[in-house]
Amino acid sequence: MALTEENPGYKWVGTRPIRPDGLEKVTGKAQFGADLALPGMLYGRIVRSPHAHARIVSIDTSAAESMPGVKAVVTGSDFPDLAANGAHPSAIDVSHNAIARDKVLYDGHVVAAVAAVTREQAAAAANAIEVAYEVLPHVLTVDEAMAENAPLLHEGMITKGVEPTPEQPSNVASRLTHERGDLEQGFGEADVVVEQEFTTKPVHQGYIEPHAAVADANSDGRANIWCSSQGHFQMRADTASVLGVSQGTLKVTAAEIGGGFGGKTVIYLEPIAVRLSQRAGRPVKLVMDRDEVFRATGPTSGTRMKVKMGVSNDGKLTAAEVWMAFEAGAYAGSPVGAAGMTVLAAYDIPHFLVEGYDVVCNKPRVAAYRAPGAPQAAFAVESVLDELARGIDMDPIDLRLANAAVEGTQAAYGPKFPRIGFVETLEAIKEHPNYTTELGPNQGRGVAAGFWFNAGMSSSATVHVNENGTATVVTGSPDIGGSRQSMALMAAEELGIPYESIKPVVADTETVGFTDVTGGSRVTLATGAAVVDACRIVIEDLRARAAKTWDVELDQVEWVDGQAQHVEGSQPPLSLNDLAAKSARTGGPISANASLNARGVGAAFSTQVCDVEVDPETGVTQVVRYLTAQDAGRAISPDYVEGQMQGGVVQGIGWGLNEEYVYDQNGNMENPSFLDYRMPVASDLPMIECCVVEVPNPAHPYGVRGVGEVGIVPPMAALGNAIKDATGVRMTELPMSPIKVLEALNEQSD
Amino acid sequence: MAKVYFSAGLREFTGGVSQVQVQASNVRRLVAALDDMFPGIGERLSEGSSVAIDGEILTDADFESVPEDAEVHFLDILQGG
């Protein structure tokens, strides 16, 4: 189902052709990070900390170095001390997260690595490395980390954003606030006030493909890296920083990627693989297993949040007060900043205060995960909104419609919104039959909404016209969500040639201009705009060549349906094929580059409704019906847009009902496998129904907004609200697992 | 002149001032003018902020024009997934 404001009559944009990467993936030919093999390649193995917090007293690698097949061993001392070099604190954190120096800060933190001829030899040598630790007390949650006299992870961490500046260090990296109006006045105008406290656990992006990297270092100081990442230019920059070398010495090629969701915007294996390769003089492959992925790569934050909101009897929100503390893991940088900006962004609230804290603790450093920070924040606020709607006996969608941000609304994070489609997503849900379908026994219905900024940033593209009139579209955006198809569709639309005549390619860091990561839902917007720009340069060139051929002025030539036409029809048209075949006679090969820092970012909104059935005997929540409506701006590739919407919802369902990092009292993760870390599988779920709302972004040539993230923002609250509707119990802790639901039901009956 | 609004987090640089009016043709000159008014804020804005001009959020937009009556907000740089 799609709701479209206008029908622009596109020939290719908005169609559902066969995906360009489909054949290679279904036949097993696609080369993922772990698939590459080079002559003489060694296998690497990482040695990881078994402690949540400990000082490294000594590392003895002598036994490992003398073992059969071992060609290289590295520890933190093999990497430059960026702090001594005056590097930016964030670069130091990246380096120390890649391999520990004096202290380990979480279970799984890298302390050493080996490379050997076989995997077995590498594993045996890793086991032979002796690390002496002085175990230190640890903190695992924001409550423990913020407690008075808590053990400190970083003895120099002084909280930013607090006046006056604290004199003593703490585990709180920073504090942020957003405020407007007068809270006392706002709550005074409310007829109903609801105040609740929420907690969420760290959850992992759960990409199926573990991290993998192959490095091949040359004796001249240069190195090639093949890795699974969302941004090989970012990998190049961060790897160069950790190694203390120029970016120009590294060439990074993006492998096919088996999921990322934000978690593959971070380096882990790359600098270690390069250093091992340099030491060994041979290529080195490093591949994580699932245990390593869970223990040592970034999940998103666990949180504690308090939300107080007021509403008048006519449904107008009068005030909101939000306090939130986000786990950053071992180093500063949780997404609490984005959480603070998004938490109230969907609504027009006259009086509010948002206060947030970025808190370090002895868990893996958090990494981005779809709309970082927004899902946790929405779980809290959208749950309270549900209580407010109940408090004034108002339909939950009507409450949201009465307060929804529209064009011109001053967003809680500052600027006024341009044209947005939040209201349209609310109306789409309200008008859908799912919203009024009769519920069965023990079933309940929940609604929630979400907001995400989307991003622009830098992208580059090159378009080559081949001799036969086909075209190659080259970008630097690793394809994690169908971007190759979107690029091909937009190029086909621009050039006027069939989609099948376009070959989209993701090039390495030496073959295409700089491109920021595939993240922030930015690629179809920003890289797409670069592709469109490059195509338009090509078209101008083609018009000029046709004018030259016909010996007419340029303004006598127009480009229509993939061919040059004389405006007065006095010349037979010249197709792209005709012009390409004779390109040497008209100036040489036809090719164009475009690079840009994208403008015109269009915000995304999603509204979702789900029906659940709660088993009162077991506490198991079964999702029986789920509908998501999302403003895509324009769905260039509807198949992929729906896939992004469905994927976000499914991940949100896992986050809401099952997923969590479980730690023992020593700070060791107890469930680092897919057997014990329960993500939803197809048989757990109903079909996720999609309603693609299209309110075109006026600032993009095809109206694109970006669709990859906002879909994961509402599900946890939608589920909690449905459970409330089914049982009368308000769940305030994630995950809403059977045991917790059962406990809540039992407390209710007591 | 453009109206520049400071988030609560930036007001530590402005002594609590939440809004000023500044004449500047582009973002870089705007930041320089703000740094003259509130020493130290320039580095903070240059390193750790996006800018929203009349609602459009931009990153690394030093030479973006600032219209005569523009509404300008500086925002924390965001990380997407």
C-alpha cells in the first residue's frame, strides 16, 4: 500500500525490478568479508580480556612466538601512543578500543593478536600468550557508574556540560539539556499528569555476518585492506589513525556486507590485521566468531529514563520533563545527545526540560544502531503518551494528531521543521482496517510514533557511458540496504535508458571520490544526488555532442527518453547507443564525476500499530498483527523501502520482547550466542504490513528523505502499549520478556 | 540580521544568553562573529556542531550563505546507523 501526494510519471523510479546483487548472492558468488583468500595468507586470532576491568601488569608472548606456524604477534605496545602525540581524545578512544594499553575496560577487550599459517596454530598460540592482570572493581549500569565513590574507568574524566566544572573525575562524560518555556506553568495547565521511570538493556545490531578483514601490507609501507564495513573511507581514516600512518598508504575495499545497522561504522580488526601483516610480511585474515561479536563490538546503550508529561482535557500537551542516562560502554559517546534531541521532537510542546547524561561503564563501547538513541527515548515518551490518552479518554492517534509537529513547528531541538509527513503517517494508520479490526481474547492494540533526522554529508559518484550505450554508475557507498538498485533506478530515470542497462558498482577508496559512511539513512539522498548530478553532466555532454554532429546550436538539442532530439524535428534522433558508439569522433569517452556535501535533508516519521496476544499463564507475548506507516519522501525502490520498514520493526520487536545483554557478577557476558541472545525469527512473526507514505522532500531531485532508521523507533512502545491494552499492566522495563510480563501480571493480581 | 539561538548546552559559553542577532554573510563569518562576542564558542561550534539555517540542517557548511533574516541554530553532530 502506498499513499502518494502526486504522480510524477516516472518510468523507473518507484518500480520493483530484479536487484542487481541478487544473482550473486543467491548463487553464493558474492564475496563477503570472510570469503577473500590471498596467496600465502595467514590466519589471525585475537586474545581478549576475560575481565570487565583490570590493569594489564604484563604480557608474555615468548611461548606463542616460538610455536609452530606462528609468524607474528602484536600487543598494544606495537601501536603508537596517540595521547603522547597530542591526538584528539576521540581518536585516542578509538585506538584504545581497538587494542588495550594499560587497562582493559570490558570483557572481550583486545589485548594481543597472533597470525599463523593455520587457524588451529593461531588459536593455540593465542592460548599460549600469558597476560597478568590486576583485577579492578567494575561498574555495569548507569546506576552503578553514577553512584558515589564508584570505581572510575578513566581517572581524568571530568563531566562536560556542568557549571561550575566539577573538580573531581567521574564516570559521567557529559551532561546535556534542552529546555523551553516554564515547566511549572506547563504542568499547572495540565488536567492529567503522568510520571514514569523506564529502563532498557543493551541490545546488539545482530547483523548475521561477523566482522572480517584481510590486510596485505607491502614492504614500502602501503597496505590493502578488504573488510566488511558501512564505510571504507571511515575505515581507512580510523585505521590510519590507530597505526599512525598517512591515509594515503592504505587502500580499502568494501566487501559485500551481511548487515550492519550502524555497527559496522567502527573499526575493530582492520589495524590489527595490518600490523600483523606488516610483521609477518604476508597477508593476514581476521574473522570474528559470534562470541567475539557480542562481547567486543558495540551494542546500543542500556538506559534509565524518567518522563513526566502533562495534558489538558482537550488533548493538548502542556509540559514534559525528561531525565535520561545512557550507557556509553567503555568510552564516552553514547547516543544520549540524539536521544535528547529526538525524545520530544515529534510533538509541539510549549514547556519542557530534557536532561541527559553520557555515562561510561565496563561494557563494550556502544556503536550506532538504527536511529541511535531515538528508540530508547521513544519507548519512554510514547508509553507515557499512551497513559495520557487513557487518562483523558482520548484515542491515542487523536492525541498525537492534536500535538503533531507540522511544517513550521519549532522542534524541541531547535529549528523549525520544513515540510514533513508525520500527520500523514498518523492518518494512514487511523484509516487502515487494522486499526479497527476486532480483537480476540487476551489481545490488545498499541500505537506509537517515532522521529529521526536522517543525514546528508559527503558523497561522490562517477557515471561512465560504455561504448554500447549502457552505463556504469560508480559510488563509494557500501550497499547495506539496496542502494545499488536505487542508484541504478535514478540513473535510468535521468539518462532515459533501461534499468537493466545500468551497472551500479561500489568502488574502493582509490577509485571513487570521498564518501561518508552508509549510515544516517543518507545514501539514497546524498549519494543519489551525486549520481543525479553526474548523470546530468553526462546529458549536457551528450547534447553538446549531438549539436556538434548535427552542426546546430546547443539549444536546438534536448534529451528525451534516452536520445538526443532536435527541437524542430529536422534531424533523426541520436540514441545514447548512437552517441556512445561514435564518442571518439565527438571528443572521446563519455564520463562524468560529481561530488557534494548534501543539502536538503528531509526528516522521517513513522507511526505503527500492533496487536498482541498475551498468554496469562506463561507471560509470552505473541505479535498477531503489525502495521507500519512511514514517510519515505519518495520510494525510489519500493521493495527495498518496505524491506527497511519491515526490518526496523522486526529488530524493534526483538528489542522489545526478548533481546538483552546478560552479565554475571564478574562482568562477563553470559549469553554471547544466538542460542541465548534471542532474536526474532520468521516463525515468531506475522507479516509486517507496510504503508509507504510519500510526502516528497522538496529539496531532493526525486523527493527522497531516507528510510533506513526511523522504523525501529516506535516498536518497543507500540508493543508496551499493546500489552497494556491486553492486560492492564504497564511494562516499564525492556525487554518485556515472558518472565517479566508474568511477574507484572502476578503483581497486578496480588 | 540573522537570529542565532543557543541550546542550553551552548549557553555556558554565552553567559546564559539564549539568542543574539548577528550580521554575517556565511556560516564561517557568523561563527567568527559569535566567537568575538563569546570567546571560546567558535572552537566548540566548529568542531562539534551542525548548523540549521531556516530549518535546513547542514554539516561542514562553512561557506553556506546566511540570509538576512535567517533563523540559525547550532546542533550537536549526530551519528546515524
